[in-house]
Amino acid sequence: MLLILFQKTVIGFISVSNINITPDIVLIALMVISVREGRLSGSLYGFFAGMLLDLISGSFLGLSALCYSVTSFIAGNFNTENKKYLTKYYFILIVLFGAIVSNLIYFIFYFQGSPIELSRVILNFVLTSATYTALLSIFYIAIPHRKKIERGFAGES
């Protein structure tokens, strides 16, 4: 909820260009959840985050829910026992791919019926926004994460 409010209020201040290209921090969080928890959890979180975002923004109800659900489901395929895809460049590539998928779905529906060509939508909106989101995901990699250390007592089996 907090990230959604942050996305709708503060992130607009770091927009790039005159078409307001902004990173999608909600998508980054959903990628973390999906890779950590799996397809089902990611899809559910994606659906509810997208629906809440649509309700707050007042735009096409259900469109963000669809985009986030599909993208989170795809990212959930990278769920592994050792969570290796949450580290290094793997995660950045997952976010980039997820942002491309999410933005492609969103902008195809959003610009449906408009005179703007699909190639222009992909270049001006999909790829630029996805790249900005992937670049911002570097901060997740840079934050040190504590690993759970299981401590046992001598004599325990």
C-alpha cells in the first residue's frame, strides 16, 4: 500500500522527458515477491496491487491488475530454493523483462484506437520505462540483505 502511494505521489518528481517516463517501484517489489514466493503468491499480490493502483489513479479499472498479475506469474518461474535470481544482474534482467511485458500489455490496451503506431509506443513508452525501472532495481541489489542463520545447540539432532 505504501509503495503504491509513493508511486502515485513522489515518483512523478523523478520523471524523465516530456512524456513523463517514470520507474515502476511497485513492479520491482512484485518481482521480489514473485521470485521469492512463487507464481501463485506473485500473481495474487500483483492482482491486488494493480487493482488498488487502478482505484487510486482512476484509470482503466483492471488494466494494471492484469499487467501485474501476468508479469508476476512469469517472474514466479524464477523461484528457486537458493533464491539466486534475487542477486546480482539476474534480478535486474528479470525486472527488465517483467517491465517490458507489463508495459507492453498496458500500453497496447492504453493506446488502442489511437493514431500512434505500435513501434512508436514500444520505443517511446515501453522500452524507456522498462529501462528506467530496471536501472532503479539496482538499488535493491545494492542493499545488503541479511541471510538467515540457523543456530543449533550442541546435542540437538
